[in-house]
Amino acid sequence: MERTSIAPNVTLSPRLLARTVTVILAGGKGERLWPLTQHRSKPSVPFGGKYRIIDFTLSNCINSGFRRIYVLTQYKSQSLHEHLQHGWQFLSPQLGEFITAVPPQLLKQDRWYEGTADAIYQNLVHLESQDPHFVVVLSGDHIYRMDYSSMMRFHLEHGADVTISAMPVPRQEATRFGVMGINDKRQITDWVEKPKIPPGMPENPELSLANMGIYLFNADVLFRFLRQDAASDGSHDFGRDVIPNMLNAGMKVLAFPFTDESNATIPYWRDIGTLDSYYEATMDLISVTPHFNLYDRSWPVWTYQVQRGPAKTVFNDIGFRQGLVVDSLICDGAIVSGASVARSILGPGVRIHSFSQVTDCILMDGVEVGRHARIRRAIVDKDVVIPPFTEIGYDLVEDAKRFTVSEGGIVAIPKGAVLPEIPAKKGG
């Protein structure tokens, strides 16, 4: 998709931003990420050592100047609520700023949220109380950097009723998305939700123009169509119902070309839906030049950080034991004591004891690895204790009897799992 000008003549005043409310949909189950979602919703799954997935969407909001935010939760939301309470209450209520978690309250209907549009419809009372001119709707389970204010300038300059962020994706991957066709004014003319045979883009038939789940609505338009949708049968989903209804009614719905604030040659946007995609996206962070750079100071990623001591390695007895870490990310409080770690991510407070080996792994907060243990190509969730002499990732048939093993051969161990002790080997 050819890049457009980003509304250079439109100024986003503080008054205008104050009339904008953001809604983040954060109630997803993330069933394909099991067992990481056994105790939490998908947006609250840890990512990159010390972050949660939702931190990236929230950071985009803060960095874009959008500071009136409702986070709609539902599935196993306690972990997410605590994270928001501990790490995201630095805004100023005196200035009308807020990040508020909203669980289902059955205000409109005696039922839980039944679709993305229904989730917002059931919270219209909160949105309307803010008297917004604009409503931004986002997903809380994607990893990307985006300046939403650029999208708003585009929306205002072109007089849109609705603006949807879009990006080209390979046609074989487009079956997971809403796919759109646009005219030379970037007005959406065709829309098909998760097609079995996605239509290609005219300029490149091997690509499809995909909906990223990033919406900007004129508030009056959104509220009117949400009420219409609630009164009808259907899935009460934006992609399947509300957006097609808006197009059929002649609303001006535009496609905004996604722009990556990292200025990457290939824009980075990830919907981490499976264990394998989660593992790949996380392990990319340790590469010399990662596709997603956590060290970009111009676009910081905010999160809640427990106060811990610095990470450290101890023991360097050449030929006996070494506290050695290479090509890895190490969070605060992690201690590698006479063990070797390669190409891994160690979360806060991880402890790895002498003579053990950790290779190509993701170890989350508080994981402890006993002496002489060997682990490779594994995701170990919080507070798991790996007993001495345990081996994980070396015999996937045996691993599958105790743990989840992904299609790509990644072993996933759930939060707080208790592993059996392994008899000490002679001479160990």
C-alpha cells in the first residue's frame, strides 16, 4: 500500500486529545497459548523478560498522548488487574487522565461479553459519561509500535467517520484477518472477514490488505451503530458485523497505512497467537539486530518493575564451574551461579545453580534451576522449581507425557508446576 501524507496541517491540541477516549479490548482467552494462559488472560502473558503483552499497546497510547483509557477485561483477569494497578497508575486524575480496568458488570445485558462490539456496547454508559468526540478501539494482545496521533491527523484531514489501520500481509496469512479493498482515496470499498481465499492487492496479488484491529471512530457514529448491532442477531463483532454495516450504510471508512515508530524497513506487528509464534518473537529480542528493539529510547515501553537487586553471575573456576551468560537478556534480580546460559531470556529473580545448562530458553519470574539440570528450547512459566539433574527438551516424547510440547518442539511448563525430584547421580 502506497504511503500517504500524514495530515501535516492538522494540529492535535490538548483539548482535542481530552475529547478522545481509548478502549483496549483485553479479555482474550488465548487458548492456543496454553499453558501460559492457564492462570491469566493473553494480554497479561509476560513477554521480553519483564513486560506483559498489554504493555506495548498501553505504551503506544501514552507515547501518542492518549491518556484516557478503559481496559475491558473478562477472562482470568486478576493478574491483569494487579499489573495495571501496580504499574499503570501514574497518570493524573486531576487532568482527566486515567487507565481504568473494567470487568464485565452486566450493565446492558445479563450476560458476559459476546464479541468485540458487544464488549464496548455493554460499557456505553462509561464512554458516554466522558462525552468524547472520538473513540479509539485497540487490542491488548499485539506487539508493535505506533503513533496513534498520526492516525488521528489522517482521520481529521480526510473527514472520515471511521479510520482503520491496515498493512499488507502475505495472502496465505490473510485468512486470519479482515481483508479490505480500497480506492485511490483510501476509502474502503470491499471487506471480507477471515476469507478462505483472501483477495490480493491490485498492485501486488501476492499480498492482501489486512485489518490490524486498530480503529478510530467518530463517537456519535460508533454509538449509533453499536446500538443497531445490539438490537440485531449476529456475532456482535467489529469485523463481522459493525464495519460491514457501516460500509453498507455509506459511512466514510478509510484505511490508514500502518507506520512503525521503529522506522524498520519491514514494519513490525505481531499477533502472538501460538506457543511457537510467542517463542519466535521472544527469542528474536536477543539477536544482534532484533526486529523489535527494546532499547529505542525515543519510544519507551513502560511496565511495572519489582524493585530487585542487579543481575549477576558468580563463580569462575576454570575447568570446574563458570557463571557464564552469552547472547541473552537478563532481568533484575537474576543470579547465574556457576552455570552456563546461552541464547535465553531470564526473567526477574531467576536463579540458576551450579553445573546446570540453559540453552534457547525463556525462564519467567522466580524460576529456579537446580544443580546439574539441563534445559533447552523450553518456556518455563513463573515460580517453577526445576529439581537437580532434571533434563527438559532433550526427549520430547517423555516431555510430552508431563508438559505441553508445541508443534515446533517447544516445551512449555505452566506457572507454579511442581516437578518430581530426580535421584542424584553417583559422583554428583
